[in-house]
Amino acid sequence: MKIIPTVHELRKRGYQVSVNHHRQFFKYDVFTGRKLTIEASWYARNDDYPDYFLSPYGGRTVIAITDDKGAIFEGITYCSPSDKYVKKEGVKRAIAKAYAKLCKYKNIEP
């Protein structure tokens, strides 16, 4: 079983780790009735998009791990539009992808 480190553990090892969550906002066009969707960072508020509603479904998490030489290893996970967005789950899966790339680059076992 592979042990995937947490963001905190990677930072303690000297890596820079950035975490970005993206959520979907939507509204319905009053003339056509079509659903219009935009994607924004997780810290966006409804005040930023007054005509839009924050969707509890779908989303994306991006993790970037930077080593001491400046190499960047990125892991991206997507949440299905039919599934509720859970930040912790997105972080776990994105870190696993980014950490696998880091291990492959450095020829170490995860």
C-alpha cells in the first residue's frame, strides 16, 4: 500500500505546495431558460457573482508541488457534476497524482 503524504508533511520536507479549489457558479438565462455556468476559485463568494448560485456539485482541485530546484509537479482532480464537491477528497486525490509524478522524476518509491 502506497503512503501518500499530506500537504503539511510535504511542506515539512521542504517542498512548496499550493492548493487551489475551483467551484462552479450557475444561473438560468431568463430568455432561453438555459443554464449558464462559470468556474471560480473556492474563495469566491456569492457577492462576487450576484446573479449566480454556487453549485454544491462538480468542481476541480489543483495541487502543485515545487521542489528545491524549482521543478513543478501538478495533480488535477475533477469532481463529476453529479457528485457533491468535497475538498478533502479532491486534495487527497490531487496530491496522490502530483506525488506520483514527483517520485517518478526523482526515482524514489512512494
